Amino acid sequence: MSDDPDFRRLLLFLLGGSRGGENRARIIRRLRDKPSNMNQLAGDLGLQYKAIQHHVRILMNNSLLTSSGDKYGNVYSLNPWFEAHLDVFDQICGKLGFKE
């Protein structure tokens, strides 16, 4: 997929230019493997539920995630548009030194 400079800037800001970027990258990687609800994400990533809520809200507000279901059972997955740009995500994570 062609490189979108606006998308690259957005990811650089969300992952490298603000606090919590590494946790957002971990959430994205986890959702890349398996759509999950917030409770599952918190357990799998060893983060507090409130932290997951915060990061998921940021990712949703920036159109990187989609959700299905309702309330507590809401399942999150990567936006199909974002999935088409995962190569850019991987490049940025590599440059920022985020481990798999």
C-alpha cells in the first residue's frame, strides 16, 4: 500500500510523541492477532482495565479500531483501513525500538 504521510504522522504522534505509545502499540499488536474486549486485553497485556479503556478510546477516536457488541462485551478489532497500512505501523515500531 502507498505510504500516506498524514497517517505516518498520526502514528508517530500516537506511538512516539505522547505518553503511553508503547502500550498502544502492544494493544494494536494484540488485536492484530485476535479481536478482544477490554477485560481480555487487560489480562493478556498485564495492564489495568482503566489504562486499557484510556488507550482504546484514543485509538477509537483516531479511527484505528472498530468495535462490535455492546457495553462490557464490546469486542475491538483493527479498522480494515488500518490493517492495509500495518507495514507503516511495523516500521514505526521498529524505529521507536518497541519490542514484539
